[in-house]
Amino acid sequence: MSDLQPGAHGEAGLTRGAVDLQRYTHSLMGTYGVPMRVLARGEGSWVWDADGNRYLDLLGGIAVNALGHAHPAWVAAIAHQAATLAQASNFFATEPQIRLAERLLDLAQAPPGSRVFFANSGTEANEAAFKMARRTGKGTIIALEHGFHGRSMGALSMTAKEAIRAPFAPLLERVIFVEPTDEAALRAAVAEAADDLAAIILEPIQGEAGVRPVPHAFIAAARELTLRHHALLIMDEIQTGVARTGAWFAHQLGGIRPDVMTLAKGLGGGFPIGAVVAFGETAGALLTKGDHGTTFGGNALAAAAALATLDVIESEDLLANAKAVGEHLRTSLEAIDGVVEVRGEGLMLGIGLAHPAAATIAAAAVEAGFIVNPPSPDTIRLVPALTLTRPEADLFIAWMAEHGARLITEGSA
């Protein structure tokens, strides 16, 4: 372990951060490439690296840190639960687990008979949803081009990105992909599946594709077709859920309720947890004793973190903040030269660029003290803490106006 202080230089002039990155590359698998920085601590929307440099975190752990970093109420809830009971296995229940399930059903306005299953991640939640679809007795699933549902074999089978699918083929069969703007293709896929249609799965806003909302008319058609064919409509709200869009769940913005909703990311406010919400008696009964399980799913510590996250979102009115600060970001960024559009809802925004300069802008931004993400060559993604303030947002807006616009123009050369 390095004993260098932040900003100090050791042998060969390497800073503590550089030394730690060397240690990283020698001890961890290279599945994420070389990290941009080694982060040491965080507070609110700010993080500090191992060398003491400060950054405005506009990525939020990829939409995970809903309350920012080290929110006092969240820290206190975890500390209290850790000192009480952390993990009991699912041979036993805990009160925080039960209370969290009740809370989610209430926030989702779920009808009688609805039920919750807890997992540890979004991928695990989607695996459970996949098994629910198979429990209908049918096998074909329709998913969307450009969608992302996870990297385990079942979730990857429903993910259209060929670059991450190809090395692990063959995947599960009977998955049909359609464009999220092509309602005719959706209807043709349903006709192809016929009586074998088990489910349609979609993200209300496709995050990894560059924050691209799926048209309301397409979602309405998916709802109509699944009802007609007695199939499930599964909404992957892993990135859009838990107040990210200014509503508790993105499907509430359009008023179309799915049969199954998957959650993770922001639900734990930084603590690993996933959830499946099954709406109504039919969906709620699809997984029964022995059908599925997970050792750590719904443990008391994760449930306490999630409950604290939901409590703070309510008490600090972060749904309103997500709407207000998100709209301020949208209107301000749209006025910058080289920005052609800002997509998304609330504090889930994709900055569409006139030229493929996203990677260049993200690299320059981190050097200037801003953490953003380029999910596609012409898009910058912002999914910051729901606690982000307008003055904090203005810091990035000013940088984009002065430096981002120039980089976009240079990207056209």
C-alpha cells in the first residue's frame, strides 16, 4: 500500500494517484480498461482524487448516487443497521426488508396482489424478470435495438449491443430485436412470435444508447400488444427509476404501467440493491417458492440504505429539484454552439453534439474538474446526484459554453 500523501511524489516522480493506478493494473482484471482517476472521498456532488484534486461529479456513479456522496442521513442509517443486523439469509425476514417492499409498492401505486423480489444489482433484477417471462409457459421475448439490460447471459441475451454479445455467443434463443421508433416492426415481431410471445422488455429512456427516450406511442403499442397476447410488459427502470426523471418511476410520466418493473442503481443511494416489482396478482404469482433466489438479496443493510434514500428524496423534495435543475441544464446547454439537442427527463440528460466530439469533451472535462460520460460519439450523458444545485450546474454550463463549444467545432475538422 502506498504511503504517499495526496499530491506527493514518490520514486520516478509518480504521484500517489499514479502509483495506485499502477497497483490497479497489476491486481485487477482489465474489464474496465485503465480508470481515469483513483477517487479517495466524496461529499455531496463533489469527489476528490488520491492527489487531492476536486471534481464536480455529474455522472453520480452512473445514476447510482442519488443523494450524492456521504449524505449524513444515509450514512447514519447504514451505521445504525450495521450495528444492529446486517444479513440474515432469506430463511428469515427482517423488518427493513418488509418495510422497503411496502414502500416500493406504495410509491409505484401497485394494485392488490402486487409483490416485490429483491436482488443485488440491475442485471440480477433483469434475470429474475427474464425467468418470470419464461414462467408464463412461453419462450419468445421482444427487446429493443440499442437497449441495455446487463451482462449476465440472460440479461445479455436481451441486450442488442453486438460488441458485447458476440464474444459470448451462442446466447439464449428466441429474442427478437426491433427499433424503438418502428411500431410496424414491433407489430411484425409480435405476429412472428404469435402464441409464443412471453414478454416485451424496454427501457423508457435508453441510457447506454445516449439517453434516448422511447416514443410514448411505441410504449402504448407495446402495452396494447402484450395485453392482447397475454404477455408481460417489462420496463427496465434500473437507470430511470427512483426520482431520476422527476417522477418516482419514468413510466408514471406517460401513465402506462407495466406488468413488471426492474430497479437498481439509485435505489440504494450507492449501496448495492436491485428490485423487481410485479404489478397485480398474475405477475406477482409468477415466481413461487424455489423458482429463484439470492443469498444477499434484500438484506437488512441494503434495505436500510434504500429506505434512507427514499426518505431523503421525500423530505428534501428531490423530485422537484430533479425537474427544476434538469430543466435549467437543458435550456442552458441547448443555447451553446454545437449542441443540437438535450434529450431526457429530469436529471437524466443526453447532450446531443453536432459532431462526434464526446470523448474529447469528456477527457477535457475531467482535466478541468468535471466528471461526465460519453455513451456515444456524439452524446455527453449527465446523471448527477438528485441533490445537484443550480449554482453547481452553472459551473459546468459555463465550462461548456467556453470550452465545450470550441471542442465540438474542432471535432468537425
